[in-house]
Amino acid sequence: MLSKIRFNSITAVCAYVLLFLSVQPCTAAEEGTTSEIEQKTVFYYTVKKGDTLWDISKHFFNTPLAWPELWSKNNQVMNPHLIYPGDRLRIYKKDGVISITKVPEEVIQEAAPEKIPEQTPPAEIIEKPQEEAFVEKQPEIERPSFQFTQIDRIGFIIKEPVPAHAYIFKMKGKKALISEDDTVYLKQKNTETPALIPGTLYAVIEMLKEPIKDNATNQYIGIQHNIKGIVEITEIIQKDPMIAEARVSKTFNTIGVDDILIPYKKRSPKIILADSPADLDGKIITEENHKKIFSEGDIAFINKGNIDGVVPGQHYSIYRKEELDDFVKKIDMGSLIVLHTENETSTVLITKSKGEIVPDIGFCTPVKSE
């Protein structure tokens, strides 16, 4: 008798569910679509007068520091600081809400006696699905980052020059300039340097003869190293193991005979954004080509490095000093982001300029917006 009543109850519930679904098919389809859109939302924003990627990132991602990632999603924007009213930007919300469909309690209670043995403690029935659902739906948070595709070409300033391992002593063919895919011949610097091995990558560098000094104190800062290109050893000359044939895989500047080589160190073009240390204050030493005036998009060097807590991905404000009657005021002149660090110096990209940026101009930890 009890089995018959239970069968009739289940039959009634199923009939009701089928009737409900037949009346509302559009609602179920719409809910499924909404869930999918919420998990991966992509839409377009039209730039208005006065907009910047900094402001747009703050509006949509709750942090202005996500602007490089926004830029990377919009390849049509050549310069991140030159956007115009009417431009359309692709906004990608990767942290959308993930909806979880819950099973009605009546269904669980009705099905439980048939699926779960009677001797199984009720506590296990409740805890297992709750724990699994929590683990499965835990979202992964990706830290904001941006791509700097020219990372291999940026130079650096260090106290002592990097020892040369080899140098270019000849090029194949009669050409005035060495370019990508050309064949060159390398010679090991001396017997004490590491042997030349096929497949090894070397950076072609230029070390400036004039040391970099502080313009105000004339104190020695270091030697500037510029990266001119990258070569890969393809073959060792059998007659002389200190001579190798190599292919020029990348060129960033003019490469020539007698240029020196150092081991290539791979640097990732993906730079994770990082918080800046509190109350850090320094100055820009020089622009990489020693221009007297430079602006956004230029590469420069600052007088702070690893020992000061500087790491790639940090943002800093650029300022100039204005002396008033009883105090010195900092006038905002733009911003920069760190690309590479050494112990006492760093290589940076000027990301925004509000006027002429010159050597010795100051930079400091940006004031966080409320």
C-alpha cells in the first residue's frame, strides 16, 4: 500500500514538472543564455571626450592599474595614451558571476530513500555535495598584466661592464649592413670564456664609452648597455673550435663587425602589475638615446633598483618641483612603468606625459585613489 502511494506521488510530481516546462520553454532558454553571458561577458564601449584607458579601467575593473590589460585586448589602439571620442573599445569581464543551479529539496527528499542505503549516516549525505560544489565552482583570479613585445631590446645600466664571451669578426657575403637571417662568424673572446656551442643564443650589445653620471653631483652611476640584436650559433668551424657560424635571429639596431656578445637571458613580454613601495622618491637619469626632451612611449632609466624594492610592473608618478614661498609643490607631469631592474637602477617606459619630461625630473610612489 505504501509503495503504491509513493508511486502515485512521484507520478503526480513528474506530471506537474512536465506541465510547467511545456508552459515556460522560453524562460528556461533565456536563463541558460544569461548564465553563459555572465561567465564570459564581452561588450564594446564608445570613447567619450576626456576618457583615458586609466579612467575606463577604473570604471569597469575597479582599478586604474588594469589599463595595460585593457590595451592588450584592443590591438587597434596603437598608442595607449592617444584614444579619441568615437573609438570603440572591447571590454572583457573575465570575473563574471557563475550561477549554480540548486536541486529542489522535495526531489532530494523523495529520491534519498531509494538511492542511499538506510545505514548511511544522514550527515554524509548532506556534507558531500556541499563540499564538492564549493571546490568545483571556486574561480581562479588572474593578476592584471600587460604585454611589452619589445622586451628583448631594452638596455640597462650597471656599475661594471658585462664581460664579453665572443665577438663578430666577419660576415658572410658582401653586404654593407647586417640584418635578420644573415650569417655571421663569431670568435670566442679567449680560452677562459665558455666554449661556443651550436644552438646557444647570444645578445649583441653596445657598451657606451662615456660612463653615466649624476648630473647634479657628478657621482658615477654605471655603464649603459644597449641590446642591438640576438644571434644563434648554428655550426662550429672544425679547423678552429673557437670560431663559429651564427644566424642573426633579431635586430634592434645596426649590427656590425667587432660587436661583442654576451649570453642571452630570456625575459617574458608578459609583465605582471605590482604594487609600488610606499614613499619611494627618485629621479629619471636619462632617456635611452640621451634625448634632452622625451615623452610617452620612450624608454628611460631611473636611479632606483632591486635594493630599493623596485620590481617590474610597478607604476610611478612623474613630477617636477615648483618652489613656493614656504614649501615645495610637486606638479604632476605623467607616469611610468618599470620594465627591468638591476641592483641600483631600472629601465622604465614612459606611459603618460603632461608636458616636457627631461633628465633629472622626479618620480614617486603614486597616491592611491579612494
